[in-house]
Amino acid sequence: MLYYGYDTFKEDTLRLIEAVREFRPDAVVAVARGGMMLGQLMGYGLGLRNVQSVHVETYDAEVRRDDVKIFGRCDLEGAQRVLVVDDIVDSGMTLRALIDRLRRENPGSLFKTASLFYKPTASVQPDYSVREAKEWIDFFWESDFAAR
């Protein structure tokens, strides 16, 4: 298991911000919950106020489901370039399901994706990422702030 601490998260987020800058997004959509911290900081780093989240469930604790559940909607009216962010692209199921839905609901928008970690075996790869996930990631926001 790899502990992913704040200092590394900060460095990686700054790297993602710089990588994504050429895309010039109008909005950021964070996958809740894992992508919410990243989404908020990407918004600050890119100077965007239009930062939203959508609740997507692919896991029950550490067990992957057979289906993806998406709760809620984003208001992306007027957004031409949208960045969708998550902490990790594991199987690719979450990203594929969410991007498919966002494209159906917003056919005039261009979507790109960013994540801190990716697995090369995922069915969908992020457009921007920092690290390959080679083991289970223990994100500081999950372990350091977990309900006790």
C-alpha cells in the first residue's frame, strides 16, 4: 500500500494544473468524492469559478461494483471546454460512464479528463495524469480524516 501524503499531492496538483493549462477549460467537474479536493484546487489554479461535482459510485468500500451509479447533474450551460477530474482512473468504468453521460447532456462541449493516478489496464485513460498506480493508494484525505 502506498501512502499518498499532502506534500506529494500538492506537487502533483501543480503539475496537473500546468499540463491542463493548454486546454483552457471553462469548467471543472470533480468526481465525488475522490476528485473533489483535486477539482477545487484545479479550479483555483486555473482561475475558474465554475467548479462542480457529481457523485459517482463504482466501489462499495474496497469492492468494485458491476455497475456505475451517477447521482445528480451539472449545469454546464455555456461551457465549451470542460475538465473532468478524479483522484484515480482504476478500471475506467467511472470515467467512461460519466463522460458518456456528460457528452449526451452537453453535445456542444469538449471534455478532457485529468487524474492524479491511472492504471494502464483501465478501459479509458485520462488525457492528463501524473502517476501510474502500481499498488493500492492510501490517500491522505481518506486515511488522515477518516471517521473514527
